[in-house]
Amino acid sequence: MTNQLDKKSQAWSALFSEPMSELVKRYTASVFFDKRLWQADIQGSLAHAEMLAAQNIIGASDLADIQRGMAQITQEIESGAFEWKLDLEDVHLNIEARLTQLVGDAGKRLHTGRSRNDQVATDVRLWLRGEMDLIIDLLVDLQKSLVDVAEQNVDVILPGFTHLQVAQPVSFAHHLLAYV
């Protein structure tokens, strides 16, 4: 089965008399940076496919094919078997091309009613939401550690400072709790 995404770089290069140089491909591609978005891309695409099916825009068999294909892509990425292609520029085209390779026309229909900009914005938001959850957990751990150290140092006194001048003495615990 032929996939129009496999010929993407050829279509772009057809505008010029010479093929696109490897330097330009590396400069314009983001796949090796944005492939970290793969889980968000698949999650967003599955939600979009479910909406398309719920609205009777795609059939149940297309939805099942897309879900099956995305499950296989997930397994391939997690196992390290997924081939990230520089010619496909980004995480979105890499996953879309593989999905279409696996499930045919159902993979092409996944983009119905969704622009690439919508997809990118959704992926970045989902990814950032997950990263914020990790950061929040780390901040809570830091706060708990500061409280623990403060509890152990209630009687330790150190000079306080105000406007870079020595002020009244404070406990080390009080100083640490200021950061919590």
C-alpha cells in the first residue's frame, strides 16, 4: 500500500532542481526534539478518533483499526522498535505515516476535522499538563524535606538579615520554612 507521507520530502524537493540537502532536513525537522510528545499525540489522536466515531463521521471499524494501530505504535515506541524518520519532520507525521502503513485509509481519516495546528496545540498542552504534574510532585517533596529539616533544627540560631544588613537572630527552622 502506498502512503502519500512516504513521498512528502520528494514533493517538497520537486520544487527545486536538486534534492533537499541533509543539512536542510536536519535544520527544519523537529522529530528528534518533539518525539517526547508521542504519548500526548497518540492520546489526543485516540480522543479525536472517538469523537469522529461518536459523530458518525467515521465508522466503528475505522475506530477499531485506529485504536489497534495506535496500540501497536505505542508498543513499538516503548520497545524502541519504532523508526523515527527525519524525512517526516516531526512526531505527528511519523506517527500518522506509521498508522496509515498499519491500517490504511482509516489512518488517513483520522485528520478529518482537525488541523495540524490543532493537533500540535493539543499535544503540547497534554504533554505540559503531565510535566506540570511531575514538577508539582517534586515541589511537594521539596517542601516536605524543608519541613523535616526545620523540625530537626528548631534550636539552631543564625543571624537574620534585612536589606543586606544584620538584623535580629532567627532560628534556622524559621529561615527554612520561609521557602515552604
